[in-house]
Amino acid sequence: MTSPARKPQGERVKTQDERVRMAYLVSHPIQYQSPLLRRIARVPEIDLTVFYGSDFSVKGYKDAGFGGVDVKWDTPLLDGYQHEFLPVLRDNATVTPTTPMNRGILRRLRGDSNRPAFDVLWVHGYASVNSLHAMTAAKALGIPVLVRSDSWLGDRERSLTTRAAKHLFFQVLARLVDGVMTIGKLNEEYWRYYFGDQVPLFHFPYAVDNEYFQRRSAEAALRRGDLQRELNLDPSRPVILFASKLQTRKRAVDLLDAYRRLSSAPGIEPHPYLVFVGDGEERGSLERAVKETGFDSIRMCGFKNQSELPRYFDLASIFVLPSRHEPWGLIVNEVMNASRPVIVSDEVGCYPDLITDGVEGAIFPAGDVEALTNALRRTLASPEVTAEMGRRAKERIDRWSFEEDIQGLKLALATLTKKISA
């Protein structure tokens, strides 16, 4: 099944020999990636085909991270670009190193002519059976390989044995990879640590569809009163928003503890509201902790689909993501498009690229509730301070977009294929 992209009117369609034939291998359709793939498909110099290992995200599935909630994304996942689903060997509607597992990768890369069917292979991730199979097949066919992942060095504690094994793995991996597309500063440090100067790096920022979230947030502003009435909120009071999976590593409980410290006296609820959007394994314990506060200023809103989130971004005065071990945190990108300041821990991978403390929001040491409390106070110091940080957040995210991705991708393709100019 394919959905071809339209070319701008009046533009000459390049022949196959003129265009870079790029294969992209990824486990399943991902709601964050589909808009980017549509944008790449509109680049005249690129002929993109996406190969998926599974269709579980299209059919709908139970997401363990959201506490087993039935998830079916309400934004188009397959429109606007060429795609194929590979024949399945193993698929249990999860993503692990051994699932999904597919056959036919070598055959599709090889094609039916005297030359490979593609000029370059882009692989999402590097540690799955599918990824390694595809990279090995591409190397055998003489097809350059690009890799992208969201890894960074500080994401987990590891033993000496594990670190040694990982270094050995990367020595082998470097022979299969011709270029890495780095999503941000911490990710670039990761690849330089393991690859050194063996493999070229290309800046490919971890972006969202800025235009979509800015448009939807502007539309939501016109109906803000509806959501305020739905949640029984006084419009004169600020709103602190958390929106993510309710998992232990997301540390929603740290935000609740910090919020309690905003109280001016025992039994007095803080002036801002606190709104939790999301579901997951920690929801029950979080609800019990909320009840124990005795505050009437906290709202638990449950899981909200992609198109619903801009209503909550617009409702918020500030957004907080206090996670541990968060590879990036694309929800931060989304909120910044609504001109809202963000507070994140120093274990949220996007912070060096998107947030300067005191400018677009605040950064605090992960797990430090007192520091988070101070960050809340600083960011909510006055409506003027909050609004100015939100304005700066919008300015910064405007420079972190799909257009920068296209520039980085074209540079990578020009370097590896010599077929187009950057």
C-alpha cells in the first residue's frame, strides 16, 4: 500500500536517475515521524520509500506505558509518502530487539535490476535484529547506511562488563554505518564517544510538526473558556501542566511534592492549579497521593490523543517534565509551539538544545524536589515573567523544525551519494 506525495505545481519532476532513492527502515508507523516523512517526500531530489516491520500502531493497540489503555492515534500515519509493510516473521505489537522481525529486506534493497534498488538506507535505531539485518544487507550491496537514534550517555548506569561489551559492539557497528544523523547535543556526544571520527555526523534535529501544533494551539485559544469550564478552573489562576505517561521514571510524584510546597500554610491550597494529563502504571498511586493533599486545585484528566493535546497546552501557564532517563521529550517541543515556558529536569535529553535556564523556562537536577519548587516559583514569579519566557520558547522552537531536518538530510545524502547538492 502506498500513498504518493504531490509535487509542487510547475516543478519539473526529476527522473529516477536524478533523484536519490532512499529506503527508510523503522519498526512501525510512529505518530511523531509521519509528518516528517511527508515533508521529506516533497523534496524533489529524494525518492523515499518507508519499510515498516509492523502495522500495530495503525490498527490500534494496548499501550503498557499508558497503563494498558487502548491507543489508536487520531492523526494520519500513512498518508503522503510511499510505504510498504515487510513480510512478518515475528510481531507481538511491541518494539524490542527481536520484534518486529521481518523477511524480504535484502530482496527489496537488491531490487530486480543490475544495480541496487536504493542509493542509501536510513535505519531508525541500531540494536534490533531488523536493523542489523538491513545494515548488513546494505553493506553487502554497496548501499551507504545512515543511522538515527535518540541515545545519550547519561541515560542509564551500566557495569564495567556491559560498557566493555558495548564498546566492542560499536567497533563492529562502525563498519556497517556510513553516517549518523544526530538529534541534538547529547546525542552527538553519544556518537562521538563510541565512533570518534570514524563516521561522519549530520545534524538532524529531533523536531515535531511545528506548523500543526502552532495552528492547533491558536485554534484552542479561541475556545479556552470551554475547557476551563469543563475542568472547573478559575481563569484568573495560573495552570501547571504535566502531560506524559504516568510511569515511575516520569516522576509525576516529584511535581506533586513540589506543588505541595507552593502552599503558603498547612491546609491552604497553592494559587496555581495542577493538571495531570496521561495514564499509566503510576496513576492509582498518584491519585491516592493527590487525595491525601486535600487540595481541590488538582485535576487528573487521563489519556488524551494527539489532536486533543493542544487544548491543554493552551490552557497551561507552564509545562513541567521532571523525568529521569528521558532520551528527548518531544512533548516539550509541542508545548513550546504554544508559546509556553517549560521546566525540565537535567535528565530530559532536549534541555541543552531547547532550554536555557531562566530564558525559555527552567532546568533543575532530576529528583531534587526543592529545586523543582524553586523553578516553579521563578517561572510563575509574575504573569509578565511567564509570558516573556513563553515568547522566548516559541522563538527558539521556530528554529528547531523540519526545515533544519531537510537541510541536514540533504547534506548527508550529498556526502554519501554524490548525487545531489546540499
